[in-house]
Amino acid sequence: MAKKQTLTRSRSNRMIGGVIGGISEYFGWDSTLVRIIFVAVSIFSAAFPGTLVYILAWIIIPDAPRKTHYYSTESPKDVTPED
């Protein structure tokens, strides 16, 4: 059975809030291309609506869950891509 995929903000592919990275991971698109399209649309729409949409998405879309080590005898430690 396939794992149900949900839209979350990316932890590994983020520039500011992980919104564009999360959208590109969800649809399987290249994040750089999605960022370029988002910036172009924002500029051509006077930049305000794009900024507002990004901030609203940052608030609404949940952050991706952290990966933790469960096999150690110590208490679980948060593991992020930077570790």
C-alpha cells in the first residue's frame, strides 16, 4: 500500500520558510524552477499578492515532521539534514 503523501513545508529544501520546497517535493518538480516561476508571477502581479500568498502558506502549511533516532538507548534526538 502506498504511503499517503501530504503537503508540508520542507525541512531540507528551504530558503525562507520551506513553502516552495514543500510544494515542489509534493508534486515532484524542480524547486529552482518553481521558485523562479513564483518570483516572476509575484513581480508581474506587483509583488504584494505573491508575498501575501507566501506568508499565508507559511502559516497554514504544517512543517514536515522531524526524523528521530529510535534505535539508541538514549532519549530520542532530533535529526535534521544539517546534523
